[in-house]
Amino acid sequence: MTTIDYAAPPSPCFVLDEARLRANLERLAHVASESGAKIICALKGFALYASFPLVRAYLPGVTASSLAEALLGLEAFGGEIHAYCPAYIPADFDAIARLASHLTFNSVGEYARYRDRLAGASPGLRINPEYAEVETALYNPCVPGSRLGVTAGQLGGELPEGVEGLHMHTLCEKGSDTLARTLERVEAKFGALLDQVRWLNLGGGHAITREGYDTELLIQQIRQLRQRHPQLEEIVLEPGSAVAWETGELIATVLDVVESPDAEGRPVRTAMLDVSFSAHMPDCLEMPYRPRVLGARHDASPEELAAAPHRYHLGGQTCLAGDFMPDYLFEAPLRPGDRIVFWDMIHYTMVKTTTFNGVQLPSIAIWREQPRAGGQLEVVKRFGYEDYKRRV
């Protein structure tokens, strides 16, 4: 699974496993080669630029949703920059346009305002097919009344003059079967328009590197899409999660163990950690979901929980009352100094951390494939008071 020595990094610390990242990139490159699609890295999901020399060897560019991401793409990645913002900030637009090869607009009105300032970028429109198999409304871009994209009804069967591409983003960690069903709806509503553009961006949310994902179906879907619409010069996928899926962990340390009674008087033990779910793993509370912890169970039945000798809540660093995750079963008692390892914490985690409560941001490290002068562990970034002070 991994060769990382979890005792080696400072705590707290995000640790990327370079070998696992390469394995994901090789799979993405295979899909691109076999399908003819262009796969780029969505910086909103994965922006660890210390790893970009490796990523750039497999992927030709990035997608940016802000001027900051576009600049990072230019300075740290190179290659193509595909840009999309829900609404472009006027003061930033010209700089983004100069950097971008592709510019997607969220509305017809916004395209009309900026169409004379494209600086050579290829313009596109985000479409909303009004269909998405996303269970959590927070992540569903096609909910009724969505602010994201233009519906077929709003376009009225024709594109504004000069539009060269269409962009859809309806998936969230979904399989290629979901994409197949989605493309059926897209072509039913926008099929005639697909024959009027030269590129189609299928967005992110493709869980290509997840175990069990049907890559052959994805390749088949893209090939068939190109056959049905032969004028499409580019079909683009921009995964974020798939690039860094299960490539690294967040390492924490137990600081204290506290105990208090539940509503029925039974003791509840909480291991207080040097990380925060609110500040360092916000999706755990927003989605919500229960993160996997190595060496622990989090899926026990009520009967198992009641009988478990080493049952703990995991408590975060902030003063937010809900900054904890309940009911993890460990094999042995937890004590101050024990390491806690949260699995799969590289994508959509580092990019969303905050310094709420002045809580220190976790360090960032890479476990290199080959040892360097200082060993396999390379700590690429540490944070402190000045990082907090700059943000308030």
C-alpha cells in the first residue's frame, strides 16, 4: 500500500507518496493516449507545485478558476492553461486572458462583455444539461436554479458568434458509466451545438484512478463521441481528485485523552489531536464524510461500538464544538504522543485549509521514490505565526 515511515515527518503534516502519484499519472496518460482526449490537472483539487515536475511529464496543462491559479500554472507548471470562473473579476480578466489558451464563460452575457478582450484565447460557454448523479447538493452543479452554466433552453438552439467550445462539469467522483448516461442527456439537449464547436471540455469528477473504475468504458465513450462529432478537435478532461487520489496522508499526533459522560452516563473518550477537521479537513464536516484512519475502524455497528474496549472520538484543535469525528475503534488504548494517520488527504484538502483560531497549518512533505541527500522524506513547506498574521 505504502512505504512511508509515518514516524518520520513533523506533526501535523501532509505527506505525498511520489510513487503513488506516478502510478495515477501513468493511468491518466494511458487513457489520454488510447482515447485521444487531453487530460489536464485541475488546480482547485491539487496544487502541490513541488510535485509539478513529475506531473508535467504526464499531463500537458492545468485548469484554473482564478488569476492566482492561472499564475501558479504559468510559474510552476507551464503548458496550457484552461480557465473558467463562475464570474470573472473585471480587474483580473485581462491578465487571465493573456495566460489562458481556453477561456470558458459562465453566461452568454459575460461572454458578450469580454469577447473583444480575449487576447487570443479560445472562448467557450459552460453548459448545464440539468442532469447530474451527485447525491450531495453542496457538490451538485445541476440543482434546480443552479448558478453554474447555461441551459439548452436559454441558448435557444444557437451559439453566440465566436464561441468555439462547450464546457460541462456534472460529475463528482463518479464512474465512466455515469459519464455515459450524462453524455446521452448532453447530446439530446446540445447535440446540434456540439457540431458547431471545435472543443468540448467534459470537466472534472472522473474517478479514473479509483479502484474499480472502468477505464475501457471511458476510452470507448470518448472515441465514440469523436466519431459522432468528427469536427471536435479537442475533448478535454480536467480531473482534480483523480490526479492525487489516495496518494498521501495527513499525519497527526494525540495530545491528550479526555473523558466525559454521554446522555446515558456512559463514558465517552476523545483523543485530542494537533489537527482540525474544521481548519484542515473541512470536507469532513461540509459533505459530511468520515475519513479513514489507518489502524482503526469507523464503520462499526451499534452493538460493536457498545462492546469495544478502545472506542474514541477524534477531537480537533479549534474551539468549534463540532470539530470532531465520532466513534473510531482502535486495537489498543490511545496515549499522548501516538500518531494518527488520516488516509487519502492530498486532493481537495491542502487547497482548503485555513488558519481559523490561529491553528497552525500542517507542514507539507513528499516521500520521494528515490532517496536524496536527506533521505526519502523531503519537507517542502512549514508554516507558522507569520502565515496566520498575513491572513488577518
